[in-house]
Amino acid sequence: MTEEEKQESLTRQLLEQTQEELAETKDRYLRALADLQNLKRKMSQDRQEAWERGAISIVEEILPILDNFERALKALSEGNNLDSLREGVTLIFSQLRETLERRGLEPIEALGQKFDPFWHEAAGQVPTDEAEEGSVVGEIRRGYRMGDRVVRPSRVAVATKPEQNELNQVAASEEPSADSS
């Protein structure tokens, strides 16, 4: 075998070996890609199932409250007295609040707090000297949180300094007039 034939044979062997390695690498790549796609699909399915289990769990806790509302409505249609109906609705409200609190829901304390756009949604301003400027002086709709996450911000009224005209008008209306002497 000549030197040239040996070189050609060696080149063919290297080429075949490289092609085999490429085919193996491509096969491993395709298998890894398929495994990744299967993992993504499984994770998505698991996430959906976990969400559904959580939703069912919450609904199971709220169903007795729905039953109590149905009983209250039936009592109302049967003409039961207003005091017992009021007491029943109060108990249902407490039952709902306790159920949500067990799930981690907490009201956001707003009144008297410094306005914070993370926890509060300003619905209006109230000119006043009675409270510090920028503090919450009215709660229009209670807000709720779970841990550090806002479920619904509190809709609030925020204190502002009264304008000078308003102060002058208030002062003028409090001064005795010259006619009243």
C-alpha cells in the first residue's frame, strides 16, 4: 500500500468516525430536546393541576357560607323577623371573613396612615387642618393583602392643606361682623 493510499484510508476512517460521532451527537441533542419539551409539558400540567386543587379547596371552604346565604334568603322570603335575619347575615359575614383570614387574607390598614401608592389608591383629596398632609383620612373601599402582595388596594381619600382662600373664608365667617355689634 502506497503512502497516498494509506493517507486516503486514514482520511476515510476519520471521516466515518466523525460522521458517526455527529450522528450520535445529533441523536443525543434530539433526545435532550424531546426530554425538555416533555418536562415543560409536565410542569405546565402539574401547575394547572395544583391551581385547580387550590381553587377546589377554596370553593369547598366557601360552600358552607353559600349554604348559609341560601338559608338567610329563604328566611327572608318566609317573612322571618328582621333582627334574626340581621344576626344571621352578621354570622355569615364573620364566617366568610374568618375563612378568608385562614387563607392568609388580611385587611390593609389605611386610616391615619401615610398615603402609599403600593397599598392605597387615591380616590380624592380632602382639604383639612385636622390631619397631616398626605395621610389617609377616609376609606372608600377596604383593601386586602396576602403577605406582602396586594390583592386589592384600599381606595382612600388623602388629606391636603386647605388653600389660603379657604382659610380666609373660614376666618372671615368666624369673625363677628360690624353689623352685629
